Amino acid sequence: MRWSANKTVVGSLEGCEVVRVLVGEEQRDFTLHRKLLCDSCAFFRTHIEAIPSPSNSKDGEEEEEDDDEGDSVLWLPNEAPDMFEIFVLWLYQRPRFPSFIDYALQTMCPEKFRTLRTNLVHLHLFAAVIDLPAMQDAAMDALQDMYLRFDWDMSPRFLAFLYGDCDVQHAVRLRKWAVAMLAWTLHGADKAVTMAGPVEKLFVAYPELQADYHMHLQKMVQSRADVRIKNPQLRLPVNKLKSGERFFGYRLCTFHSHRATVGEGTCPHALALGHSPAAQPVPKRHKGEAESDISDADLISPVRDLNEISYLDLS
Ligand SMILES: [Zn+2]
């Protein structure tokens, strides 16, 4: 993957230092608060701090003269701008991210649902690339919720993308969930017949998929779960389940990055945000939950409307 961090960092905007990030080959321009971006993960911190800041430059006059040519940017040439819009939304509105997705789904035209889904998949992969587990898990939650809301099945095309086009390390959690979805679909009454042919072809094309699928079925047997009713769309609100609950859905963190370390404890993302995952109507406006110490007034996302987002559709 190619990353480019060239030139210098932009000065300040309304008292806060900002960074321009250009995304994709089209170089869509995002102006973001530097501290917020640096605080999000080591990837941005390293790349941004490596760029000489204009405040450290020796000649202030040069900055003004170089306003056009000397622009300070971080360029992510291989990422999708529409995916990055959702990243910005998460960055600025992290505690309210689920409610933004929910609002988008209520207001956007249905033809765009799959596009949003695809962008969330790319967000999940981007989170793996830049090592930002909290965002990866937020993307996973949003995906599961979308599939539950629309009762979508796992499509052969999506599986082919995960096993044919993606780096195995980046896609490991998506693959785990997709395989669980596939098993659930193939053991369901209505879709099993129509899916069987395409899936056989996929198994031939991607032996790893076949191996993962059979491993999943083995685990289901070992845990005495019924693959016909254990629904991977459904993430139960806690990791510690009451008797019987696990037969119908998956623990909250099953497809999260930290699943192995949490056991039946509380999801660390919920702890970080200061609330229990069991009772979380997402607050409309809740001061003090921001990840950064930039004042709340500054944390107004440059991205507000997911309805305009469009990108490669995997459906
Ligand atoms: Zn979790």
C-alpha cells in the first residue's frame, strides 16, 4: 500500500492547527484538526509529525508566498474518498457514530443502502491497515446492524471480494463474520438451494473459504450451537449471556478486534466511552465524551451527510 506524506502541515483555522488530507487518486480534500487526527492512532501521528510544520519554518513570509505551492498535505492515494468521509464522521462524532448511521439509513434512498454497506466494509479494512481497532469494531457493529435491519444474506460477490481481493490479515475479522453469515444462510430453509451452486464454485476458487467454513461448522458443533438459528446479524448487548441467549445470536464482541482478551467482560470501547453497552440509546448531544481535549465547539465534523456518499458496490 502506498502512502504519501509530502510538503508541510497547514497553519491554523479558528485557533486550531489543521491538516489537509487528500484522499484517493482524485485527491478529495479534507481539512481536519491536527490534534484530533494525531490522537486517533500512531499511523496518523507518525505521518503527520514527520511533516515539517509551517510554525517551525524559518521564514514566515515564505509561508504566505507559498500558499498554493507549499500547501501542507497528507495524501492517501489508495483510499476511497467516500470511505474517508465516514472515517471523518467517526473521528469527530465517535460517541454518536451509531446514531449517524441510523439517521443515514432512515433518510437516504434505498438504492444507497448497499453503497453505505460497502463503504463500511472499506472503513473496516482501512482501520485494519492503520491499526485503529476501536473504529474497526464500530464499523463491524454498524455492518451487523445493517444486515439485521434489512435481513441481508452474505452474497457470493462479497465473499469473493474478501477471499480474492483482500489481504488476509486485514480481512480476518470480516472473513470470520462473513463465514458465519454464509453458514447461517446455507442452513436456512429459503436460501440454501439458490446459494448452494454459487458457493460450491466459491469453495473451488477459494480453498481458504472452504476451510474457514468447515472450521466454523466444527466450532458450532463443539459449542452445541444450532447453525440454523444462531444469527450472525444479531449482536447481543453483552458478552456475559443468560442461559440460552447464545443460541440465537452472538456475543457483543464476537467479531471485535479484542474478543479473545475480553472473555465475558465488558467491551473496552463501551468502557472508554463511559457507559455500559447494555443500555445505550446513543445520546443526541453529550458533552465531554470527545476523544480529544479540543473543545466541543471545535468538534463539528466537516462531514455531515452520508446521503451523498457513493462508491464501489459489492452487492
Ligand atoms: Zn467489544
